[in-house]
Amino acid sequence: MATSAEALSVVERLHEAPAPAPGVEPLESHARWVAAAIFGVNFVLLAASLGDYRVTIDSGYHISLAEWYAHHGLAWWDHINYGPGGRPNLQGPALHMALAVLGSVFGGRPQDFILANATLAVAQWCAAIGTAFYFARRLGGDVAAMFAVAMLAGSGFSSASFYVGVPSGWVFIAVPWALYFFLNDRLVPATLITAVGCYTHLGGFLTAPLALLIAAAMEGRWRALAKVGLATALLTLPYSIHFLANLSWYRGRHAPESLRFDPLIMLLGVAGFFWIASQSRVDTFLIAWGAGPFAWLLQDFHRFILQSSIAAAVLGALLLTHLMGRITRKRARAAFAWGMVTLATVFPLSIPSLAGEISWDAGIRYPRMLNWDEARRLAAIIKANHLNNRLLATYQLSLGPAIAVFTPVTVEKGHWVEVQPLHDPADYISAGAKTYVVPLAPDDPILANFARQGLVTVYGGTSDTAVVTLKASAVPARARAAFVAIVSRDAEWLSQCAIDNGTPPFSDLMSLMTAGGRAAYRHRLAAQRFHAGRMEVAALIYAYALEPAQPAEARRLRQAAMKFGRLASYLSDADPLGRISAARHAEFRRDMDTLAIALIDHPGDPLAARDVRSAMRRVFGDYLARAGQTGRSMSA
């Protein structure tokens, strides 16, 4: 058997290499302690930040659903996202239920569920590192385990993909354990782990089962596969029936994420996979483990690149151990080992984990993907002004579920775009019936002017985000004039002054290490944020004015207003950091200039003008649609 405790084919192949010269024993004896030290340092840095932990934009969605589980027991229906009617909850329930239990144990307050999320995120990272350590050591010894831990813990993006605690991480952790038990004829734990993977994420229905299928085909274990498959199907039947019964809601759409990967771990992982595959005795376990997650190339290839890094770390570690075994000189062998560990930890050809962990604990909390303090303050404003029963429209889709962590709200559009209504009833609700979180400071002069005219009510907000409602419908002619003036002026400003919200140049990056530098950079981004935010509010007011006489035109304008809000997010928030290339940003500036000119040329009836319609399609198509944000959020 490929993974029997007595003889693993990889270990046999490693032993076929030239025997190390005398003196390797100290390296073997130190390797386990080095691995423990790498794990310990990173763990301490992560645990130190539990009180204000790094999260993704998905975290508000996961925690708000976990609270629903805690308060209602089950969540067959998602009442938070895609209001007013909500949608079937097709997200895997395992993590949400674990968060519900742990958050309730911690006290049941919003901050307790946030802490539960952070705690389980650290636990996921520990499980990922532990999995890499266990299988690398089992297959290649203590030195291989050291290499695997150094590569996975040291690679900034790969490590972060586990310590932020998203559900897909548990799927990738489950694969090798399901395989291990399957190949050792321990079918009960293999079935349970495969089922848990399915209950964690929809992608789990493909990942571990595909790995088991590959292993069964290589080993001829069809009867064992049939037993595990049937038992897993029975255990996951409630989820499967629920999903199939609501299949019409499933869109399978993904918003592209920034392509982030760690070259060192990926290069060594790919080389290790082909090295294993080229051997005369192919190791079933490693081939099935490496190939099983290929299903994610269809599901979400960004997650595949980041989270298949557990397998890549082990494959790369085995290759490095093999290469080190061919070095006959003791000092050269030791230099190779410590050099690779240092490279993987300090500079894994990308951002090292230690840099992000140390800077976060030191107070340099950039980029912050989701600001809990902002969400808490906005939720307090909504609650204090009795706005909870109104549909909530937020300029940034992930902000709505984050607010829902602190107060009950129903969000327009919402998070996790794979599941949404075919025809969204929110598109037909009057602009005046919603509460808006817009990307403007509450005291913004344009917003204040609209409030003085009695068109909007501003309830408060944060330094760059306001909670507003439309108070009265404007006279269409006045609303049109304001729309043309504001959008043309702000579009022209953006065409001339907008900077790309990507990875800053090195000089700016260094300035972000200081509080003053971060404040200056944030102020610079806020300026362009407010210009796009004013365009959103002007479009909302104009849409509200058109509703009685031109409902179809008003609906399209409401959707345009939402997209102006997305523009503001992309120009200023941390979550889309690096998603827009310099070339695309330059194209955006040209499109904004075209829009400004078109509006100035057609002030009388801008929405009927072909030039204006074409310019708006180009703005949203070239910038938002290619970035996956014409009403979509990142896949959870």
C-alpha cells in the first residue's frame, strides 16, 4: 500500500539516494526544533492579534450567518443578503455552526462571534501547518518536515489564506487526511472527513472525492471507494437535497480576486510533483493529494493556487530532502538546509509571513480588508434611527453583512454572489424606500447641500462613510441639472487626478510604515472616493425624481448609482487592492473624460443621448465588469 506505516514508496526512493556522509545526525536532531521554532514564532504573532484580527471581506458574511445559527438553530434561508426576500442559504454550514457554538460559549455578543472567528482562523492555520509537518515527516523525516513548515509558514500569501479562516481552507486540509485513512483501509474516518469537507464548502463535493477517485483508480480500490462514496452521499444528503431543490438560485459566478501567489513554494511544489510522478514506483498518496484539488481550477483557481500550498509544501520538501541527500559534504549539506530554511522564512520570493504579522502587531494595520469599528458605528446609527426595517443598500457589498453582525438588517444584493435571484426584486423597489451607506463624509458639502434642499436626510457616519435616506423627490428638471453638473465635474476630476488603488510604489510603501504616511495616503484616496460618492448620490436623486413618469429609466439609473458606489470602493478601499492594473486604470481615466464631455454636450436629456449611454457602459464595463464588480462581491 502506498502509505502503509512500514514502507512508503517515497521513503524508499529517498533511501536509494547516496547515503549522507557522517555528521548528518546533528542536522536531523535540530530539524524538528527548528520546525517547532518557526511554528511557535508565527503562532505567537498571530495569537497576539486576536483582539483585532486580520479578516477578509468574506468575514462579515460568515459571522452574520453564524449569529443567525446561534439565535435560530438552523439557517435554511439567508434573510440577510439579497433582500427584500432573501435567498436559500446554500453555503456550507459547518464553519458557521462552529462559529455559532464558539461565539455563544464566549458570551453571544457580536464581539464574541468576531473573536470566535479569529480563534477558529488561528486553529485553521495550526491545522494546515500541522498537516504539512505530519505528512512531510512521515514521508521524508524530520528534515523534510522542517522544509515543509518553513515554506508554508513563511509564504505570506499562502499562509494568510489559512490564517484568515475562510471555509475553503478546511477543504484543502481535509484532502490528505481523507486519503490517508482511505489508503489505510480506515474507511469510517475517511468517510467522516470527506463529509465534513462537503459540509464546509460546496467545493468540498469535488475536492476530496476527486482525490479518492484518483487513489482508487491507481490502486484498484473500487469497492472501498463505493463504500466511502455511498456513506458520504448518505451523510451529506440533507445538504445535497437542499442544494438541488434550490439549484435555480445557483449562478456559479465569481468575482476575480487579485492574483497572489508565492513563487518559491509553487515552483518547488510543481517540481516535486513531477519528480514524484516520474519515478518508477509512483506514490499513490502524493499523486492523488497533488491532483485532487485540481477541481478548484474550475471552482476558483485563485484558491487552488493559494491553498493547494499544503501539498506543494510537502512535495517541495521531499524534493529538497532528496537533493540534500545527494550532497556528500557535511558542511555543504548543512549550508543547503539552513539556506533553504532562511530563504523560505525571510524571503520566499514574495512577501514573507513574518513581515505582515510583525507589522500588524506593531500597529501598521494596512491593508485592512474590513473595519469592524466602522461597521459597528454604522450599525449603531441605523439602530438608533430605527432604520432596520428598510432595505439597506451599501456602496460596498461586503459592508452590509458586516453591519448585520451588529444589528439586524436586510441587504440589497449582498455577499456571496454564487447564489442570487434570477430577477432581483430589489431592482424594482423605489429609491426612496431604502437606506443608503454612501462613500461620503457626513459633512461633505455636496451632501450637505442636498440635505438643505430637503432631498436627503443624513443620519451620521464615519470620517468617509455616511448613512442617508432620500427625503423627498426632486423636480426632474432640477435633479437632471444637478446630475449633469455633479457627474460631469467629478468625472473630469477623476480623469485628471485619480490614482490607482494598487500596490503603492516602494517610496510610498515605505511611507505607509509611519502613521503620518498612512494618514496622508488615506487622505489622498478619500479625495477620489468622495468624487465617485457624489456621483452616486446625484444619480440616486435623479432616479427618484424620474420614478413616477419614467420607471424603466429610473431603474437603470438606480443601478448606475450602485456602480458609481462600486467605483468609489475600488478607488479607495483596501479590499480591491491590486485588482486593477495600471493599463486598466489609465483606460478608466480616459473613459471618465469621455463621460464628462458627453454629459456637457447633452445637458437637456443626458440619459437619452447615445454618447452618454455609451460612455457610461464603457466606464462600468472597462473598470467594473472586468474586475467582476458590476454588482458582485468576492466568492466566499
